[in-house]
Amino acid sequence: MTAPWTRTRLRAAPGAAVALAVLVALTACLAAAFPRALDRYTDAGLRRAVDRAPADVTGVLISAAPDPGVGEATVEDSLRPRRLADAYRSVLGLVEHPLAVDEEQSSYGVRTTESLPSPDTWLPRPDGLPAEMVLVAPQDLDGRARLRSGRLPKVPGGQADASTTEVEAAVTEETARTLHMKVGSVVHVPGRHELTVRVTGIVTPERPDRAYWSVDPVLRTPSLRRVPAPPGESSPTYWVGGLLLAPEAGPALLRSAPVVRYWNLAPDPDALHGRDLDGLASAVASLESGPGLERLHSTISPLTAATTGLDDVFTTYGQLRDDIGPLIAVAASGAGTVAAVVLLMTGGLAAGRRRAELALLRARGASVRGLAGRLLAETAVVSVPAGALGLGVALLALPDARLLPAVAAAVAVITVACLALPLRAAAAHHAVRIHEGRRDATTPGASRRRVVTELTVVVLALGVIGILRRRGATDGAGDLVAMAPVLVGVIAALVLARLYPLPLRGLARPARWLRGAVGPLALARAGRASASAVLPLLALLTAFTVAAFGGSVLSGVADARDRAAVLTVGADARVEAANALPSGLSDRVGRVPGVREVTEAAVDWLARTPDGRQSVPLAAVDPSDYAALAARTDLGAFPGGRLARPDGAEGGSEDAVLPALASPAVAERLGDGAFPLRLADGTFATLKIVLVRERTPAVYGDEFLVVDRAGLPARSVRPSVLLLTGDHMDAGALRRAADGAGSVRLRSEARDRYVDSPLQSGAERIYTAAVAAGAGYAVLALLLSLASAAPERAALLARLRTMGLTRAQGRRLLVLESLPQALLAALGGILTGWAAVRLLSPGIDLTTVAMAATTSPVGRAELRADPWSLAVPAAAVLVLAVGVAAIQAWWSGRRGAVAELRAGDAR
């Protein structure tokens, strides 16, 4: 009987079935997309972190010196290609899952542990010091480089030993160009046993930016190094280059310098997944100092060592992920809660519309189990295919992510959608009823079970908020913290739904004395609240709370980045040079489209006190223009008149005392009295600190002085910094105008650099999508709430029209009736949103999300309530509720009253 029943019901109400299918498909798609999108962003963030780190940091370098106490022949054999290849395969087998090695970019071979000076005078000597060479015998050189000229090196006879005195080598194009090498060049390397190296070929590296050539960059590009010298003394330079020997030439290095066998293991970026971070860190630790290293000792040599910076990369990324994770969980839990409420309301609406039908079935002998089973089959026929379709769309739209979490999320949506109607119907029709009471009557009192449930929720929410305030969201507070904003909304919904009818009933009595029946009737109907009003109010308040929390997070992140960018640049753009800028540059830059104002500053980075022991950057500016810039950027605003030079101090009079603005550190060090300052050009100025500010636009840092440039000599105040104010400035046009005279930095570019990881940008996108989805479901909940009362309202208007109610009065009645609940949701949403941000802000640190670092130039990025995030949803709810009520009244007036006044209608 279930199949015919299901077919009959679907044919009888195809519109409701299609609407349910669309809702379930959309919800299942969003639910399945969330974990897959999160997986993609976390994986991309980890890969970006590894990719941006230097290859010598991310690679695992395994090295082994020759075993002591063994014969020379045994040592020579250990340096030959066959033994190195066998050891390489053994090393690969010791790498634990999930860490995977990119064999294409990994390398192994033999190399000297230090660079060796060459006495050849034809090699470049910048400061008279001989060039030094690093000798390496890498494997698979022919597969990692293209031969440009000559031939690849080889060993005569195919085998070298410790007595070999002449070997062949190849060099890269950059090495040949920088060190003046060519095919046929001979390099002598004395060492402990002089070795003659003949260059036989010049090669071009394949993918030079990858690990094979970047672990030791000197093999690809010569390095100009300095000899360490005491401060203040000259530091001579010398070149260091790399010579690439034949793979069989490793034993020839034994008598020249200390050598090691090496195996550079490059991680495979495509095999890195954020979810495997703990396993990756464990695999690296095992190789560095755990069981993996012990196996290396037993397999290769007791002198084997493993070093890498990959664990630091994992730690930094893990901290970023842990800081962002709770914020994403808050958005996901909020949107998921609102979506679940909408699914429950859909089942409740269907059960309400079919109340008479289900009551009749129960009166005719249908059991609760049989009734629930039929309703379950009816909804499952629609929900299961729709949910599968939504899951499929999510899988196709977001590939390369885990399948199981997406399937679990979609199954959860399907389960809620299937069970909402049967459970609601079973609860409403558990007892057989012949006559129903008034549907608009107030409930006499809450049951004891409901009171206990509400108190449990309140205690749980308070406990979670207390945990978050004490420990912080990123200090192991647990996943329950993510539910804190949701629980705040739940508490508010339960309290407001129970309390708001009381003042309306109190107002209904004096409203009877008003003229007309519309006002008193609207208040009386609005005051007759039912328990079913809790669900839509819960959906609205939860969405409000999460939207306010999410909007405040996004606003706080944007403000932190903007503030840090302004602090870094000092204005909307900055042109800066170490020395004075050309005289006409300020005018050229000012004509660039988008530039409104140009503020000049002469920054002397070498200004010192007369004894030369203390230095402080000195910015010479025009006080009025610079004060206006400081006020616009909010970087140490001050009254410009306080810095104006005194009379008689023009042109750099050493007897005049110039007022100065200083940072707190400089003011504390130099005091409030007059003090002399020696400028970089040797002139002196006498200053007195009259203003103290934390920041200033011209100088970035905690130490600075700012004075009126009119009080300094003209040669000392030639502008070296231009601070530009404007909107939508063209970076290319600015750099063309600067024409290489100075570096150009834009605030917009500085801000973009703070988004350093796909995990940051992905978290913002997920948060925005979650807030938008929650808002959409909240609107749908409001519409469902109004739709559930639509038949009763239509019947009411029809009856009242027979008593003389006009259409305009009918519209006012429905608008006034819906207005208290809309106001309640709007004001309650503002209150709960503000309270959630206020309560949770001490435990939320947005610094990592905003800056991709644990520290910020502007300090801790705090979470603050965003007024727009509170006001916009409230206004939207009011407009939507009033608009829907007005449209409903207009539509009911067009239909007429005959259809609503049928005999025997229980509405």
C-alpha cells in the first residue's frame, strides 16, 4: 500500500514535491561542497607554503661521510654510482607515508664539504682574493640540463680513484659567463692533493628554479661572498662557483678535500595534503632524529645525518591553519544550523497543511508507526534523488578532494529532510483527536521537559563562552567553541519567543480605546504566540548572529590589512630614494591620474648626536602639508603650527632651536631639553621635542624625529621621499613617472602582499559564502513562517470583509500583525550579534588571518562589532516581512471572499 500512496500523494501535490527537491538538492550541494572546498584551500595553502620556501629549506638533506677505519678501496667503492644508487633506493624506502619524494627533482652524488680556493689568476678577483670552487659529482646530470657547447664530462677508462689527478667538469652558462670560463678552461684546485679540472662542456639547467638546482644554488649561479670583518672595516669579496664532475669521478675527490655522499630528497608537492599535516611532521621527525635515522645508520653508515627545514614550514603552516580553523567552523556551524532549521520548518509546514488529512487517518485506525512510515517513504522518494543530485554537482564542481566528508554531509541533509515530516506528524498526532482547539490560542505553559532542555542549552552556551574567553579560540578550546554564536542565538530565540507576547498583550487592552478595529485586532493576534514561532525566530537570530560575527571578522581582517599597509607605505603611494630625488619629479608624479596631493619629505637616516653614539632618522617636512597627511592617514596626527620654525631660524641657523616631533623611544632617550643633532652632510641643528607620537608617515619604525624643513640648510632638505594621496592610482604610470629615480610602493600592493596563502583567501571566501547561505536560509525561514499562516490570514480577511473591512484596512492589518515579530527578530538579531562579538572577541585573534603571521605592524588585530553587519540584516528583515504581508493582503483582495468562506472550513 505504500507505493500507491506515494504515487497518489506526489500526483496530488507536484509543486510541493518539486519545491522540496530543489531545497534538498541545493542544501546537499552546499553541505557537500563545504568540506571539499576546505580541503582544496588547505591543500593549496600547504603546497604554497612549501613552494615559496627555499629548496634548501624544504628538501631533506641526507649526508654521510666516509666510514672511518676502513680501507681506501672500500671508501672509493662507496663513492661509485652503483653504490650511491643502491643507497638512494634504500633512502627512498625509509621515507614514511604520507611524505612522498619527488624523484624528478631529487638528487644524489658526492661533493666536497667546503669550497677550495683556486690559484688561477685568470679567474675574476674583485678584491684580490682567489675564487673558490665547490666540486660536485652529481648523478643524472644529462637528464637535468641541456648541453650548450662542448660535451658532458667523463672519466677516462670509466673509473676514477683517489690517485686520479685530472678530471673533467661541466659548468652552467651563468658560471661560465661570470667566471670567464669556456670549453677547454683548466682550473687548478690545490687542496690536500692538487687536482686539475678541465672544463669540457657548458650546460643550461632544466627548470633552474626547482630543487635539483636550487638546494645548492652555487652549482647554478656563482655567489659573490664577503670575508667577515669587524664593524667599520672593509669586507673584501670573492667569487664561489661550482664545477660539475662526471658521476664516476667521486673517488677522485678523496685526497683533495673532505667529501660526503649526499641524497637531497625533494618533497612531492602534489602529494601534500593539509589533512596529513601531523603525519608529515612525524615522517620528517623520524628521518631527523627518530626511527628513520636509526635505520639510515644501519643501512648506509653510522655517520649518516639528516637535516631539513621542512618541519619549520609545517609548523608555521599548522599555526596558520589552527588559527583560521575555528573561525571557519563558526561560519559553518551557523549556516548549517539555519539550513537544518529550514528543513525542519519545511516538514512542519507540510504537516500543518495536512493536519486534517492526518487526523482523519488516525481517527480511521492508522497507527503512528504506519503513518510515519508512509510519510517517510513519500519524502524519501523526493529527497534521496535530489540529495544525490546535489552531491554529484558538488563533486563535479570541486574535484581533487576527499569524498567521504562530502558524502557524510549530503547524507545528513537527506536524513533531516526525510525525517522532518514523519517526526513532526508523529508528535502532533500521537493521540487521536476528533476536534482541534483554536490554533491562534496561547499555550497555557511550558512542559517540564522543555524547561529542562532550555536550561541545559543556556548552561552549555555559557560554558562554551566562558571557555572561549578564558582560553581563546586557538588554544585547544575544542570544536564546541564553534557553536558559541549559534548557542547565543538559540538562547535569545527561546527567551524572546517566550517573553515577547507579554508586552503585546499588555498593549492590547489600552488599544481597545483607539478608534478603529485594525490596531487592537493586530495587537491581539500578534500577542497570541504559539510554540511554532520559535523555529523561524531561531533561524533568524542564528543567521543574524553568524552574519554579525562573520561580517565583523571580515571587516576586522580588512581593517587590519589596510592599517598595516598604510603604516608600511605612509600614504596611498610612496616614492623613495636613498639620496635626493630629482627636482622635477614631484611635479611629474603629481600629474599622474589618480594623484591628488604630493607631500615632500627629506629623510636623513644618518643623523646623529654630536658624540656619534646615538643615531635617529630625521624627517624634514612642510608642517602644514605633513600635518594634513598625518591626519588623513591617522598616523600621529598633530597641529601643524606646533612644528613651525621660530622667527630667525630660516636657512639653518645653528643658534635657533627648532621644535620637533619625536617617537616615544626617542623622546625618552633625548629628554625634553634642547639638544644638537649632526646631519649627514656635517651641518648641525638644535632641536627640542615638543610633540610625541607613536607613528609618523615619512619614517617607518619606532624611532624618528620630524622638524620644519624651513629651519634647516637648503642642501640638507632636498626631498628624498614623496608621499602621495589619491584614489585608483596607476602603478605603471607612477613607475614610468619616477623613471628609476626611486622605488615606488603603493598601499594597495602592500595590502595584497598580506594575503600570502590560499588558506587565507579561501577562508575568507568560505566565510563569505557561509554567511550568504545563512542569510538566504534565514529569508527562506521567514517566508516559510509567513506561508504557514497564509491560509488562516486569507480566511480572516475574507470574514472581515463581510463585516465591512476595506482592502486598505486589510493590508494595514496584516502589516501591523507581522511588524511585531519582524521588529523582534531585527532588534533581537542586533542584540545577539553584538553580544556574540562582544563576548567572543577576547578569545579571537585575527592577526594570523589578516597578516599570515603571528605578529602585525599594527599589533593585535582585534574583533570588533561592525555596525553595517548589524544594521543591514535588520533592515532587510523588516522590509521583507512588511513587503510579504502587503503582497499577501493584495493577493487575497484580488481572489475574492467566496473561496475562503466554504461551509465546514476549519480555518
